[in-house]
Amino acid sequence: MLEFILERGNYWAIIGLMMIGLYISFAATNLIKRLIGLGLFQTSIILFYVSLSRIDGGTAPILFGKDYGKNKSHDKAGDHGAEAADHGVDAAHGAYDAGHGYGGEGLENVYSNPLPHVLMLTAIVVGVATLAVGLAIIVRIREAYGTVETDEIREMDLEVAISEAASEAEESRAGAA
């Protein structure tokens, strides 16, 4: 049991970061601290996906060694119908048969899947843009209210709402008389 836990130490660290970020996002009254918590939570999600996509012994998805050039004759399947058919290629569609090494079968080396990493790069860009917009909104809130503490902002909004309701009630009484 201890070995099971220790082998997955990165996942426990990610879960810890995730919970800390979530707690900061909900518990903080300062808007900047909330954005920091949101950024920490997002970073832990990205680390989680990158950890999941890791393959033991896997290399970058660039063919090398004996894998490079293994299926070179299949590259021009549309041009050579008879040759392609001899090599297991459907000449009409240019697709490889599963039995001839297409899709990673029959490769000498183990390659990592690049898709999760590419998606996480996109998530990083979106996260930075979201953080920038959030900070810009906080700057405008600071200019309007003079604070970034949510308790003080709610209190100011409540006072304004009460005073507006009182003035409307006074106007309706004056109009009725």
C-alpha cells in the first residue's frame, strides 16, 4: 500500500495544489488573492494532464533510428496504385492497413502522444488571457470603489442600494401628497 502511494507522489502533490488553489479561490476576500488561487488551480490541472500523458521510456514523437523510413514507400500511395496495393495500401484512399505498422504498430521505439501537451499549451494561453482580463477588471473595480476587498465592496453596494430605495420611497410619498 505504501509503495502504491509513493509511486504516485506527483498525483498527490497535484491534488494538494488543486485543493489549496480551490480553497484560496473560495476563502479569500481580496480579489487579487482569488485570482492567484484560480491560477494555482488551473496550473494543477495542467500538471495533472501532463502527468497523465507521460509514458515510461517514451521519447518525443519524432521518428528516428529504425523507425525512420520504415514505411517510406507508403508516402505516395495515390501515385502508385499497384505498388501501394502490394504494400498493403488502399490506392483509392491512401490509407494504410493496420497490419503494416500504421498507427504505431511495429515501431521499434516508444513515442509519447503529443496531443495532451499541445492541448495544455492552449490551456496555458487561455489561462494567461483570463488572468489578464481578471486583473484589468480588478483595476477598474479599484478605481470605482477604492478597494479590492469583496466585503467592503458589498457593504458599499448595500449602502448605495439602501439610499436609492429610501430616496425612491421619499419621492413616491412626495408625489402622492
